[in-house]
Amino acid sequence: MKAPRLLNVRAAVCHGVGEPLRLETVQLAPPAADEVLIEIKASGLCHSDYHQMTGVSTPYPFPVILGHEGAGVVAECGAAVETVRPGDHVVPLSIGECGHCRNCRSGKTNLCLEFFAGMQAPPRRFSIDGRPVAAYANNGTFASFIVMKERNVARIRRDVAFDLACTIGCAVATGVGAVLYTARVERNASVAVFGLGGIGLNVVQGARHAGATMIIGIDVNPAREVLARRFGATHFINPQQQSGNVVEHLRALTGGGVDYSFECVGSTQLMFQALECTRAGWGVCTALGVPPDGERLPILPFDLQLGRTLKGSFLGNVKTRSQLPGLLDLYADGELNLADLVTHRLPLERINEGFDLLREGRSVRTVVTF
Ligand SMILES: [Zn+2]
Ligand SMILES: [Zn+2]
């Protein structure tokens, strides 16, 4: 059997904890029969990528090509691919949607069973001089081309620019999806959002879209207040400028506790507060942030026995092929604001500057373009 021809692609590679990304040429295996070659046009920088770089949470071995919030164009399809074709605009996703496994058919979850199989045995498509290179979230969208299974590719509308469209692949799906498909916030609800970064601001605008009347943003960065209000927040709390306990303050503000809360930082201490500030009887807390590896969440069983619910979701529980592209329809209808989400754009060559902005809290989303 002859060895498959490898493609030479440009990628920002992370070789170890604490190291800046290095731009280099890597080799990519061509698409198999059920796979798609995608030319990446834009990719957002996410805290999860940063956590891998800094060693806070390292689900993938080094060296690794980070990036899991990309958008691009289908360049080539394997022989068995039926649902996308060259030229289609697409978003690649770590969670696929095969459409026929037990989970896909359940109507309850976006976690296609193939996703778990992919976690057990991640594909190794990238290499440098024959040495394997991992791809974050099995994506690796800081590469100019990637290969994905057809079921992990969502076709999107063509009239949204790639540098905005890419955000639905992580931040928008996680935040807006958590409101619509995880917590299922209803009209007139009260909502508290802990952490107003890329995820939290999307929870805020998802809550506005759902018709929540009281949307309380909580962040220690005072600069986030203006932004949060632009996305729909009706109240802002800075815990560092607040005398007393945030939970008590939220209970007082809402006459007993919020209907829904969302933790978008990845702090187990904040998750505890987010649960406690929900209303006894029916409050729902959704944990979205990714805590450091190994952390446990301390909760009081009595908080749950008082009728509260604690939930979590991956990519907001949005089904990635059948529901995710609809998020761009909401943007086109003026229901979602993506323009203010993408605060910085940089060429791939300057990606490390983007992570500086992220670390300093000066960006909401930085998108690198190719
Ligand atoms: Zn992400
Ligand atoms: Zn499935």
C-alpha cells in the first residue's frame, strides 16, 4: 500500500506548558472516505486553549495545535461524504451529530456517542517530520487546513463573515445554547451571570433573546459593565466594590433568589455561590466554566433538597449540525450581537499577542485570520 500524500499546512503549534505558540509547517493526512478537508479562514481564541498553554487544564498531549472555534470553506470531500461539498462554508466541531445513535435520537442531549469514542481514541492527523502532533478538541483550528469527520462539520449560511461566524463554534454555542437548550430560560425570568467574558456575554444575550426581564451580570472587571449592558444586562455587580455577600445581595435584589444562574468562569467557589443564589423551590444553576484539572465542587445537599437544580452542558447542549447553524439566523435577524463580541482581529502570525490580550482581560474575543 502506498503511503497517503501528506499536505503541508501552516499552523501555530504549542510545544509545552508556558511556551508561546510557534508558527511552523506541519503535515496533515488527507481526508478519508468519510472526512472533509477544510480551509480555515478565521479562528477565535478561547480560555480553554489558554488553559492548555498554561497547564491549568491539559486534556491533550504536547505538541498540540490549539484552536476549536474556527470557520472556513470545504476544500475537498472523501468519496462517501454526502452532506457538504467543496465551497460550502462550515464550522468544525468537537461534538459531531451522527443523527442515528441513541443519544442523537434521544432529543435530550447534543453528546453524540461518537464524541465519546473520539475522546477515547483521538485521531492523529497532524505530524511534524513523522512525529505526531495533537489537535485541541480534535479540531486544531490554528492550522490553515484541518480534516474532520463529516458528522463533525456544520454547514453555515454564506452571508456571515468568517471572523464573526467562527464564534458560534464555541463561545456563542456555549453561552446562548446554555440558556436555550440547557437551562431553558423562559420569559420574565431573572438570571444571574457569573463572569462576563466570551461565554458570559453570550449567556446575557441569550437570556435577553429568551425574554428574561432581570439579567444581572457579575464580574470583578469594571470595564465589563458597559459591555454587559450592551448585550442585555439590566444590572451589574462588581463583588470587589460590593459590601457584604454577593449571594445575599442577589437574594435581596430578586426577592428570594434568581430563577436561573450561570457560572462562566471555571471557579468551583463561584459555582457554589451560583447554586446558592438561585431561588429555593425551582432555581436552576448551570455550570459552564472549566475549573483547573482535579478540582471538586463542594455543594450542600440541602441546597438541592430545597428544590434547586444544578446542571452543566458541553457546547450549551446545542446539537451541532441540526441546531447550531440556526444561531447565525438569530444573528442575521438582529437577535444576537456578534460584532461587539469580536473585539480584536489579528493575522495568525500575531496569535501570541491575542493570548496576551486574553490574559490581561482586554479582549472579549480575539479572532485570528488566515
Ligand atoms: Zn472554547
Ligand atoms: Zn450520534
